[in-house]
Amino acid sequence: MKKIFYPIVSLIAVLGLAGCTDWLEQESLTKVSENVLTSSEGGIMQLVAKMYNITPMEDFRYRPNVGYHQYDWAGGAGDMQMVDMYTMYSCRSDGFGINFTTNHWSTYYTNIRQVNLFLETISKAEADGVISADAAKRYAAEGYFTRAYIYLSLARRYGGVPVIDRVQDGDYIPGGDGSELLVPRSTEKATWEFILADCDKAAAGLPASVTDYRATKWAALALKARAALYAASIAKYSDKYTMAGEAVSQGLVSMSASDANAFYEQCISACEQIINNSGKKLMGGNQADPAKAAEVYQNIFMHPESAGDEVIFSRAYLDGTVLWGQGHCMDIYFSPAQKNPGFHKYARWSVTADLVDLYEDYTDDGTGKSAPIKTRTDGNETSVFRNVNDNADVATTGFIEYDNVTDPFKDKDARLRASVITPGSTYAGQVITIQGGMIKTDGKPYIYQKTTEEVGGVTYHSYGGEAKAIDYSGFDGAGGDSDNCSITTTGFSVRKFLAEDNMPAGIQASSTTTWIDMRLAEVYLNYAEAVVESGKGDKTKAAQYLNDLRHRAAHQDDIPLTLENVLKERKVELFGEGQLYWDSMRRREMHEIWNSSSRHGIMPLLDLRSGSPKYVFVRINQKNDETSPRTFDQQSYYLSIPGRDVNKLVNNPGY
Amino acid sequence: MKKALLLAASVLFLLTSCKLDNYEGPNARVFGRILDAKTGELVGTDIQQGSQLMVYEQGYAAAETHSNGQTWVIQNTGEYRNNLVFAARYEVIFQNGNFYGFTDFMDVKTGDNEIDWKVTPYLRVKDCTIDKSGNTVTAKFKLEGGKGDETVSEVRLFAFSDIWVGNYVKFALTGGTDVQKPNEVVDPTKEYTLTIDVSQNSSFFKYTGKNYYFRVGAKASVPGAGTIRHNYSELKKIAF
């Protein structure tokens, strides 16, 4: 008996005593615990930084088909420009579609939980006396701002979604089936109303000015205006969305046209507060000289930190070549071939002719009409040459013969030259040569082929120069594979956002140019659109804001406030800023624009038929779109909701 | 004895893990046709983004609330087939297609199940002829409405290099004579004529001695019906 008594006693003692020490509850030495983080204001600031990090901004590091914060080249800024739809990755054809179907659902909901936990932490820290009531108010407002931003991203993609406005941990009944945690989808209308309410909560607690990149009251109101305009457009154009199904009949997607005006009014009032009270103004004011106007406009995007008067909310970057995980790839990816910083993929942003044609010229008649580039003597600028290298009509069509390759673009809106590199324009001191072929003295066109002809002792090259990427930047190798297509395929390359005066090294994540997420120009345009669509607000002021933007671009006349003018102005002013794709989505234009449609280019050809060099311009299909035109199907206005076996949500129509 | 017991226990323990724990695979096949309730003809659609069956297996909460189901594609011809189905009762929803939508149930038994669906197409393409003469392909046809008061929003002559020709699988033709947007209430007496100028589209019709495929598609406009897809004539093969 004694033989086993002692071992049993000692076993009980060891097991029992083990429970009396903390050795199972040691804190990790490599992580900061929640208690430490929430017991000082410095710790709380770490959590605030996290809020800005999870704000789903569609910035230089957003890649629609991959995710947010993609900083290296594989996930870099590769598709950022696709968001704007008038432009695209030059080298790829990417099938027949034009829509982004990647699910960011779980990212959003993970982050919504982070915000809700953050809001709880803030009120606890305030109750514990760690932070003052004023500080708590601002921090909480930053939480609401982030949450509104996440729900805006969700609603744009899925329509009405489950609204989770608190931490659900206390709801769970142990041993139950967890059904108390399942929140059904709110209607699309209720979802947008929740977003606007969060924006209001944020605006109420945020300061009017900051010296860093944190959100202000004006940022919250600008977000509200953006969201309200989105919701209003969905309601107003609901009859253009014609999918049937349970989500439609329950109001989980789409809204009624009668809901539109209430949202437009919210947009108008948010814009008015910013315009009247924020002290923001357009950088540069009215301009007289187009060249100076172009400089002013380009500088806003090249040096956003010096455009604080106009910028409302932005995100800055550290140099990723020094600090791993920071920086972005704007310059290495998108600089024109002749001035690429040296990375192996470059010149990937071929701006389409569809955008270039939208800009006005300065021979204004006060109507604000777009002035498409003139290429033909018969004025038929809607005609496009299919398979241009194989098309006999090229030799017989009456083209306008220009003496200089730059002539067709010389009188166009200053914002074109500030946003787009057109053939023959200068970038960082280098003339950018873009040419798709030549018509030789015998009258025969040579397009997409490398050839030369000597006339009067001068050798002319079909691509405008001898060596690709050294002497020329266009068309050679268009449509090739991903590593072989660093060239414009449309005749145009992007200039906006590039660090033309201070090019970084050709290493991934080397760019540090600040991303402007919201600026006064968008607020002006949101106001003008809401006024013209709803008939509410002040029409005179709306017209004035519209024309203020044009006057900054050196236009001297005034144009009337019409829907057409507002939408055109939006495209040319906000090109590349991540809004145009969502504009087409909310206005239900995607399925009309992209119905077996191709993106277009304008190809300069050297014309030697007269014996002296002239230039003609041929309208073409972007090469990849020639055989695979693009179609957007209506179901893509709302993505399929993932995880329905578990979350039991009603799916969107068509899936 | 103890050893034997231990051994027996060990063997039993080991053997329990030898049982196959996979479920049975699908045991039924479902196939059939989408038929025009009035004429008994097949109602053809697009192979991509065409009409489809939305199928919900009864007995599962997620399926009964329509939060999770299956989508079965209908072929160009108007036939469908799924060879990997579990025998069960299913709810079937037709919507956003080229005929008036409805909901029904089907009982799928083990083995083959032939299930045809009688539908009312939005439009019928009648008396359709598609011929090539010289460098012109001409289609002549009339239209009839499923209920009679549909609006015709588009008629189009589709061409492609294989049988999948339709609204999503087609040559992007130049010339503009292959499509009309009448926007008028369907008139059964009206004859439409659409043409394709082959010489203007020589980059598509590249080869002689090869077959090209054509279909006439007509798209209706019916308020509140959801997305409406094209109704098609029969496929026409023409050797160039």
C-alpha cells in the first residue's frame, strides 16, 4: 500500500501545484499584449495606425484582381489603371470580360471586426482614464470613418450586405448552433444609409485640420458625398438593371427610383459643407496659358504634399527599397519605354483613344464639346480600321497629312498634355517617339513591321527609330507575351502620377509619390452631378464649380451645366484616380459601353508618298481587342456572395 | 489470455480505421430539352451567358433558402444534361433567360431522368432563311411574340467559325447591316432582312472551303422580366 501511496501523493501534488503558478500563462516576449497596448496613449496610436492600414483605398497598391497593399512587382500596381476602364494593361487580353470578380469579402469582414474591436477598446480606455474624452472622440471617429469606407467598398460590389456594427463575441450561446451569430443581409438602401450615418458620426468627431495624413471632418464629408452620389445613381438608374431573382425582390440589390432624390440631397449638403467651410480651393486658380496650366495640373499629382489646399485625403508611402513592404511601383511599371527606370516590365499603361478624344480644344464655342483628334479629310472619326496591318483601305483612305507628329494634339486641353504622353511629346527631356509604321514612296503601307526606306539621303524607320525602348516607345511587339510588351499599344502612354522630375531607381516598390484619394475637384463634380440629376441645390454655383475646373485648365469661356458636360468633365479631370470605373457601374453604363466592344488607339504612320515626310493617323482597335472584343454581363453589377453554406445569405442574381 | 485480449483489441482498433469513410458519388443523370409550349420546338440559347437552370436540392437549409444551389448550363440547341446528380427532390428556377421565368420542382431518381420543360419564349424567329450569294450573306425572317405584346429591341445576324455562334461567341462584324434595333411591338407580318458584307469582313471569313455558322437572334424587351437574352433561329452552316 505504502508502495503506491507516495507516488500518488506526489503526482497529485505536482499536478495540483502546477495549477497554482502562472507558468502556463506567460506572455509572449515577441508580441505586445492587449493590456500593454491599451494602457497608454502610445499603444492606442498603434491601433489607430491599424485603422488607416485597413482602409480599403484603391490606391497605387490596389490590384482589383489580387488585393490591397500589393507592393512588389508581381502584385504591384499592375491593374490599378484597369479600374478606370478607359485604359488598360497593354500587354494582356485577359479573356473577353471587363469586370473584376475577385472576392475581397473576407478581407472586408475581418477588418470590420477589427474596427468594432477598436471602438470597444477606445471606450474602455476612456473609461479607464488612459485617454481623455476629446482624444477618445477623435479616435472613435477615425474608427467610424474606416468602417464607412469598408462598407462603401462592400456595397459597391455586393449591394446590401449584413451590417455588423459591434463585436459579436457576447452573442454566442455556448453549446448552441451559432445561429444567433448569423446576420442576414440588409437591403441595399439600408446599407447605404448605414454608410452615410457612419460618415456623419466620423465628421462629428474629426478635427477640421491636420498636419499629417489622418482623416479630417472634410474627408468624412467627402466620403459621404461619394457614397451618397453612388447610392443616388443606383436608385435613379435602377430600371437599367434588369436582373430578376430573390435578392431583387427582397431589395437586397437595386433600389427604387423614388429613393434617388433623398440621396442626392445628402450628397449636395455634404459637398456644400466642404466647399463653404473647409477653406479648400483649387490649386493654381484660373490660368491663362495652357502650358502653365498643364504644369499646375501635373504638379498636383507629382507633388501632392504641396497641393494641400486642394487635397482632402491622401496616403503617403515610404521608400520600399529601404523599408521592405513599403513603396509602390507606379514609375517602374508605367514610365514610357524610352525613359523607363530600368525594371524589366515598363510602359504598361496604354491610355486609349476613347479618353484622348474626350478632351476639348481651345477653339471653344462655349458648348464644351469634346474635340476628337482629326485624322480624316471626310471627318468620319467613328470609323476604325480593323486588322490595320492587313487592311487595304489604309492606302486609299483620305487622311489629313500633318507636317509634325505633334500637330493633332497641340490645341487640346492642358489636362491632356499633363495626363497623357502623346506621340512626339517630351517626357523628362526626351522626345517620346510613337509610330506604328510607314507608307513608303511606292504607296504601300508597312504596319507592325520593322523596315526602313531611304529618301533624299535620310533613312526613315517604320517605328520612328532604330532600337526599341531606346529610340522609340510604341507598337513594336504589341500584343506579345507579358515580358515582351513593354510598349504602348494605343499610341498613348500615361503621364499623370509619374515622378517625371525625379525618377526613382528601376527597383520594385521604389516610388513614394503620395496617392490623392479625395480632392476638391471631385467634390465640385459630385456637387454638379447631384444638382443636375436631381434639380435640387444651387444650379448657378454648380455651373460655376464646373467652369472653375475648366478655367484652371486655361479655358476662357463658360459652358452650361448639362449632364453631358458634367460627365465629360469628370472623365477628363479625374482620369486615373480610381473613380471612372465606379461611375460606369453606378450609372449602369457598363453593359452598354462594353457590349462586344473594343478599346481603341490612334496609330501615327510616317507617310513618304509625297516624297517628303508627313504624318497620318489611323484609328485602330487595341491589338488584343481585335479578336476578343469585351462584353460586360449585367450580373456582374453585383458579385456572387461567398461562403453561403455557412452564412446562409441570399445570393445575388445570376449566380 | 491477457495477451490474446490485448491482441484482439489492437486488431479491432486497427480495423475500424480500414472502413471507407467516403460518401457515395452522384447516382443520377438528368437530361432533357427546353421546349416551346406552343410549337414544341427547342428553344436555343447562348452557350455562354445564356438561359440556365438554377437548381436547389431540397432537404438542405442553405438550398431551400436559395442561398446555395447549382447552375446548370443549357446548350446552344436548347438541350441540357448533367451526369453527376444526386437522386433527390429539387426546386428549379428559370429566370434571366430567353423565355418567361417560372419556378417548379423535379424529382430525380437513381439512373437516367429525362425531364423536358415547356416554356414560353419571349420571341420566336419564324420562316427564317439564311443564304449566301456572291459576297453577301442574307437572312430573311419574321418574328412572333411569346405572348404577342413584346417589344423587339434588337435583331441580329450572328456569324462564327463554329457551332457555338451567338451573342457572346461571334465575329465583331463591320458594316452595320447585320444588326437592327427596331424598338417596336412585335408584328408577325413584318419581314426583317439582315445582311453581312463578306468582303468588308474578310479578316473573319479568311478561308475558302471552310464552313461558317450563322444564327439569327432576336432580343425582346419586357418590363420587369429581368435580364432578357436572345431567342435564336436554327443554326445554318454555309460552306465558303
